[in-house]
Amino acid sequence: MPCTVKSPVLLITVNVIEVMKAVKLSARLRAISEFIDDGASVADIGTDHGLLPVYLAQTGLAGRIFASDISAASLDAAYRSASEYNVTDLITFIAAPGLDGISPAEVDTIIIAGLGGETILSMLTNASWTKDNGIKLILQPQSKVDLLCRFLYDHGYSILETKSVIDRSKKYTIIHAMGGYLENEKR
Ligand SMILES: C[S@@+](CC[C@H](N)C(=O)[O-])C[C@H]1O[C@@H](n2cnc3c(N)ncnc32)[C@H](O)[C@@H]1O
């Protein structure tokens, strides 16, 4: 409902509160965001509601933000989230399966969260450029964590850290990996 109060001072205050509305992340998404480096160029694959890209845009943590999803309905939801928080201009929305819509030259950090381990590994298999040294992968499989770790180990990636997070009584594993092998690592 429009504000009918005549005082310009009060009107300005109300508008400032609207602009400052901050997106709230779940414990799981918050834990994922903690792996992102300042100024990173981030692609969130299977973004769905787009809350993580919105958070990155609002906090200024990422330099560039790509929100990608195979589903038009999910991408619409992501766009609506970004509109609600006034950050649509800061996010590039991509409708594509896996990493198909992502240009390797434009990203240094890839997030794939909330999908099954087998789906994640098939996305990585279809985008072999993710094995390039320096590409940071933040993966949160909903299932088959061990299978995904084994895949990473066997196919040209290094696992730097895994972290568990409890969100609404459910345990999730976040894998921080990178393309390429660590120095002195024999396979
Ligand atoms: C459970 S949601 C996860 C949302 C968000 N990443 C999170 O962790 O909260 C899964 C999303 O992945 C998308 N998805 C499923 N398969 C995909 C694929 N092959 N390529 C891209 N997106 C996919 C679905 O459309 C859905 O929006």
C-alpha cells in the first residue's frame, strides 16, 4: 500500500529500509558462500531460486556472477529473487544444461550445489575445461559423496578440503576442489 504520510523525512527513511533489504541464506548456502574468494567470477550451476547469486550481488563478494539452470521455471524464480532484491543488473542469467552456457574465459569459480553426485560428475565430464589449473570448484552433492570424490581424484582434479554443515538437522558435505593436480602429487 502506498505510504500516505506527508513528511518527506519519513518517506526517505522508508525507502532506505527497502533498498537495504538483505537476502538471508540457509546455513548450507552460507557455508558454501564462505569458500568464495573476494572478487571471484562465479557461476552457480543449477541455481534454482538464485539466492546464492543474489547474496553475492548484494554483498559485493563476487566480481562477476552467472546464474545458470536447465529449467526455465527455475531461472524465472532466480530472476524474481534478483528483482525482489534489486540486483538483476549484477547477474547474468543463463538457460542451459550443466556448464554448457558458461564460457571458461569468464569464470574462475564454479558452484554446483543441491544436485546428486552423479549429476555433478556428469556435468564436469561434459566440461573438461574445468580440469584446468586454477578453476575453483565448490560442490555440494546431495548423494554419492564418495563416488564424486573418487571421480575427482581419478579425473584430474584435486580435493583441497571437505566441510560438513548441519542445516535443519540434515548433514551436508561441501567439497572444495580445483582443476589440476597439486604440486608433487603422484597419481
Ligand atoms: C535442488 S535445486 C538446487 C538449488 C541450489 N543450487 C541450492 O543448492 O539450493 C536443483 C536445481 O538444479 C537444476 N538442474 C537439474 N539438472 C540440471 C542440469 N543438468 N543442468 C543445470 N541445472 C540442472 C534444477 O532445474 C533445479 O533448479
